[in-house]
Amino acid sequence: MNGLAGMEKFSHLEDKIYLTIEFAKKIREENEKIETEMTDLRDQISDLKAQNAEMEKKIEGLMSERDAIQLKIEAMLDAITVIEPEVGEVFQGR
């Protein structure tokens, strides 16, 4: 009977070892999956940063263009005021 109890304990230990091995495999697979997802997310972040920088440049360009147009319009209004003072008063009184 002592030999049977020893075999049961050994079998139980063997089962625990196999369960531990399977658990370790599962954890390793999950870790690899998480690392892949992290790499993908880092790539997405990098792409978004590049897009953001591009959009900031476009906005800067549009703001510069807007300022240039505003200056041109003001110059045209000043020219109109010189020619027709009454029209200039209307624009100044907006």
C-alpha cells in the first residue's frame, strides 16, 4: 500500500508539472500576442505623429495665406477709401 500511495503522489506531481508547463506556454503565447499588439500600436502612434506634424504644417500655411489675403483686402479697402471716401466710411463703420 505504501508503494501505491507513493505512485499516486508521483502521478499527482506529474499532473501538476504538465499543468504548469501548459500554463507557462499559454502565458508565453499571451505575452507574444501583447508584444505584437504593442508594436502595432507604436507604429500607429508614429504614423499619427507624422500625420499631426503634416497637419500642423498645413494649418501654418493656411494661416499665413489667410494673413496675406487679409493684408491685401485691407490695402484694397484703403485704396477704395482714397478714391471714394464715403465708401471707406461705410467699411470703417462696419
